[in-house]
Amino acid sequence: MKHPRQGKRAPPTHPSALAVPSYHRILVKHGLIGKTLSIRDAYEVFLKVGADPEVQKLRRKVERGTKIKHVPALYLATAMALQGMTKQELEALKLRMKEKRV
């Protein structure tokens, strides 16, 4: 007879990729934050990124093209705007985000 605890896995020590919010994954993908940044801090960075004039300009182009109106689309539009940026634009965005933190 097996002990009741035998065969059970140990609880995970880190959250899975799906447990992380989409805005966190978006920022990590584009190199704007590290994977270890807390969800709260990542959300603050996401709001700052979304408030950046260059990102807003690109996001408006995306929103006009696809007629996105619902809330989850904000994350999608921001992700698409970031994806449309060149490496130089992303680097400039990182610098602007660092300036805003200080």
C-alpha cells in the first residue's frame, strides 16, 4: 500500500509562463523588463510604455486598421505597436522609460 503523499509532485517553485499576465510577457518579449520583475512593477512599466507618445502613435494606427474597441485589445494593440518598432526605436523607448523612473 502506497503512502498517500507518494506519487504527488512538489509544488512549483516558480509561476508558469501562463500564470504571468499578458502585459508582462509582452514587455519581456521586447526586452523592456526582465523576467524576474514583479507583476505589480511590470504593470506600472506597461502603463508608462502605453503612455509613451511614440507607442500611442503606432497603437492608433493599429487600432484604426483593425477597428479594435474592447479592453483586451489594448494589450494586443500595444504588443503590435511594439512589434512594429525597430531596434533603435525600442532602445530609445527603454531610455525614456529609465528617465521616467528616476
